[in-house]
Amino acid sequence: MSMKKTDLVRQLESKLEGQRQRAAVPGRFAQDTHAPMDRKEQRRIDAAAGLVPFACKLPSTLTAQLSERAASHAGGINGLVAELLLRSLG
């Protein structure tokens, strides 16, 4: 069953709209020099540094305490958790 021309145009518009929404907003006058890296690039950098993702479930009260302490920690939440684990295991 062939599609009508209007259906084809509507489908193409939908596809283009999806691509437009996924695209990053272009920077003006080099303002995007501090743009965050994409996920693949971040994973590559983390892997080169020897970092491995580690997920676990924690009580909400503990995560609140970790978030409060991580705000003042130089390494953020990742550095704080690594430091606490090293201290407790070492």
C-alpha cells in the first residue's frame, strides 16, 4: 500500500523535527567552548583513567549525607565515595 504525498511529507517533517530536537544548540561567538562532552567521549576518558562505573542502592538518608559532604569535597561525589571506600577498606 503506497502512502499519499501528504503522509510522506508529514513523516519527513516528523523525522526532521526529531533530529532538530536532539541536536545541540550552536554557540555564538565561541561561547560554547565550555560545552560539556558527549557521553561516549566521557566514557572514553574515564576508561583511559582506569575508572569503572559502579552502581549500588543506598538508603535516602545516606545519599543525602553524601550529597551534603560532596558539595564541599574537591572531587565531588565520585571523589568523596572513593576516598571513603579507601579509608574503610584500607
